[in-house]
Amino acid sequence: MQSAFGDHVTVAMDGHVAVVTLNRPPHNFVSVEFMRDLADAMEAVDANGEARAIVLQAEGRTFSGGADFSASDDRVASSMDGVNALYDQAVRLYSIEKPIVAAVQGSAVGAGLGLTLVADFRIASPEARFAANFVKLSFHPGFGITHALPRIVGRQKAALMMLTGRRIKPDEALAWGLVDEVVPAEELREAALRLAREIAENAPLAVIATRKTLRGGLAAEIRAQTGIEHREQAILRATEDFAEGVRSVAERRPGNFVGR
């Protein structure tokens, strides 16, 4: 049986694994409402005693293209309050107690990358690409990425990603520890489900307790970090370079930045 949360998020049970699917084609762009629906779905799974692990997957060729800053009808694009509200949903996602396995195909960019970092494990197809491309927009990273990414790949690799904005391919991501397994696209969902089942066959209280110890105060740390990120974003959003960054990304060209 499948449950819907808003228009673009569904949850289906596979034994003790909850499969949460994002379906906002074509790019699964992040919005406040979309992330609120996802957080609602995840919290419902957390409260479900039958669910012991979660698979997070997405329909379409792209896992998530992040926030679409060029879309005038999106609160993330049109107001800094929207961005801050988006990060409130990120904190909710980091507060989920049950283990999460993300199945990543296509691009996971910006806030889409941030969404994959919420998961404990990431399984990727060869077509996957990971990018913290904020500097290409003349913007500051958000979604807690400046805290979560260094925890996973180390400060140096995280700095490389965030200061260049480059796209990281799965083989490199695997070597860095950003990805735990790379499988053919047709095997991606089954591989993620297989890992989630392996987790779910263990004693659930022990799994949750162990995960809680490993993550420590991660949700609180993400909340503090998103506050810092948001302040920096508010400053940068008012610059000429940000306007140029949005134009350049939409036009698929390097930005002509002037430093103001």
C-alpha cells in the first residue's frame, strides 16, 4: 500500500523497509513545500513501528537539481525567507531516527546534494553527479552542506567541491567515501533496498541507539550551521554577482563576475 504526502512524495512499505519516492519531474527541484512534504513523510515513517530502515529514491533521470533560483513562482527563488524555511525542513530531516539509504541517479546538485547527505549511505549509478555549485551562482552553500559534507569526505575534499563547484563522478565519490556503492542504473533501486533490508533485519532498538551515538548532536549542529549559511546567503543575494550567477547558470555559461 502506498501513501502520498503532498503531490510529489510517496511512501510504500517493503517488509520492514519504507521506500520514500520523490516525484517532481523533470528535475525534482527543491522547494519549501516539497521539502515540508518530504519531512512529513519521513516523520510518519519514523513513527511507524513496522519501519526499521528507509530508502530515499527519486523518479526521473535526476535525483534533484536543487533549488531553482530562476523560477519566479518558487518561494526558494523569490524570497530569502523561503530559503530559511527550506533549511528548517533540512533540520527536520536530520532529526529522523531511522537509517536512510539514498539511491542516487543523475545529478544531485546544491540542495539536492544536501538531501543526499541526510542519508547514512548513498548508492549511485554511473550517471550520478554530485556538485556543491553554489559559488557558480555567487552564492553561499546551504542546507547544512558546510557541516555535513566535511563529516563525510573530510575538510579538504569538501573544500575542493565547494570552492570549485565541480561535478564529482561516482568513481571519485566512491574513493572519497561520499558514495558507498556504484551499480548499473537498472540495479540501483534493488541495491539500495538490499542494503536497507540488511539493516532492517537487525534489532531495531539497537540500530537506532547505535545510529544516535554515531551521529551525536548532528541535527542541532545542522540547525546552527544553517543559521550561519543563511546570513551569508542574505548578504550575497543582494550583489550584482548573484544576479549574474543566476543568469549564467540558466544560460549554461561561465559567470562574468565583478566582485560586487
